[in-house]
Amino acid sequence: MASAAPKQQLRALSEQLSTPMKDPGTFENIPRIKRIVGDSTGPRLEGIVVIVTGANSPLGIGRATAHQFAHNGAKAIFICDFKDQYLPVHKRELNSLYPNVEIHPRQFDAADEESVKKVVQEALDKYGRLDVMFANAGVSLTQTRFTESSTEDFMKVLRTNTLSVFLAAKHAAKAMQQTHPSTKPYPSGSIIGTASVAGLRSNAGATDYSASKAAVISLMQTCAYQLAGTGIRCNAICPGIIETGMTSAVYEMARARGTERKIGQLNPLMRGGLADEVARVVLFLAGDESGYVNGQALPVCGGLSAGHPFVPGKLA
């Protein structure tokens, strides 16, 4: 199919750095509130083009986030994963709920550079823009102490959890700087990497998993500075215990034993979280409402990362 995308060009500076802010005027001799973004009501991502990796799992954060993006007016969403068992199902569901949103399932390894480059270029060829990259692909392999862990498993985890985020940021950032006089006059975009509360504090995951997620946080912070002035923001989300495909075995075992209420008992909310609760934080980071949030690691952990471990019932 021939591309209808406009010819693109690179423009270095964001809209905020390129144009003076308009004077909002006064009300009874006091200045009106200055605003950069529009109203918070209505669709928050109208017309944007999104890529989501790690979107196959029916219980996953990727799928839940794709729904939030579609619900909030995205023009097109590429749902990507190494596995594709459920990607066609997700497409049918999203199309049934949001018929105006174009859904593109793509199967590839998020840690393979040529595959990442290809899907980013496809977004540019089809739509002439890329606005959001949600680098969400991740695995957890080892359950043993680091002294018993294998080098092979350690590198597999870093490859999927960290290298994939680097590649997503590398190629998305180039695409987000593409501009067009009428459709996208200024560079802009939001790159979001899935880290973990385990990347913030110890004792929340295996050594390889924790190290990989700490690296995601550092990547997003470093990339944010290297993209200074472009209007492209880079942030990490840090989920706590969330019911996803990765943690489903823990939940199923707890339900079988009647101990599900104990999941998440060490955080102040004293419960586990839902994928949709994380997805709504990603939605915030993707849109203009978070326009001054950059280089941050946002915990979505029920408060677990806010304090030291405590015994339920004892004074915190």
C-alpha cells in the first residue's frame, strides 16, 4: 500500500522553546492562570500514534494500556509482543469497542534492533508521526539467590527488560523529532519504560530482575537529558505487586489457599494492584497533562516504596 504520509523533516526545538507564551490577560487586576495544554475533559490522546510492546498477555499492563489509549482517542496503536497468541483477540476487542482506532498487531522480539526499527518506520510511513512509545516488554526468570543464578539467565533478563527499552527509546526518539508544517510543526513525544518498585528498593524481586529495572530508570533519566529541548519526555513507571500474567501463579496459589488478602499486605493500601491502575498512570505520562514530568520514576505500588518494611498491626 502506498504511503500517504507527508514528507518529514527534523526540527530541533519544542513548541514551548520556539514560540513565546501567549498572555492570558487579567481578571480584576490579577493575571489569569497560564496554561500550555488544553482542557482535561474529553479524550486526552486524540489523534496520536502509539507503539506498545509487551501487549500479548490478557492480564498484562500492555493490554490494559492499549485500552486506555484507544478509549482516549488515539488514532493508531501498534500492539506488539514476542508472542502473538492473543494479539488478534485484542485487535478484535479493541475494534469492537473503538471502531475509529486503527489497531496493528505485530509479532517481534522487542530486543531485536531491526524489528524495533521496522515498526517505528512503519508508523512514520503510515501516519507521518510517532507520539508515544510504551516500552513495556519484560520477563522474570530466576527465583533463586544470586549465588545460584546463571549468567545466561541474568543476560536474558537484561536483554528483554533493559535492552528492549534502550532500543525503543533510541528509535522512537528519532521518529518523534520528525516534523511537518501542517500535521506536526514541532517535535514532541513521550517515551515510557516499564521499570518496577524492585528497581527502586531491594527485596522486591530477583537480583537480575531488580538490576534490569534499575537500569530502565537510569535509561529514562539519561535519555531525558540527552533529548533536552526537543519536547520529548522520558519517564519510567515502577509497579509494585500487580495481577498480571507474570504474577498470575502467585495469585492463583493464594486463592487456592484462601490467602489472597495477604497479597500486598506490606503496602499501606494492603492489597495488590490491577493492570488498569498502572495503565492510567501510563496514560497520564503519555498525554499533555504530564507535560512538565520528565526523567522521573513513578511508583505505582500502593505505597510500598514510601517506607521501610513493617509488620502489619505494629506502629509504622
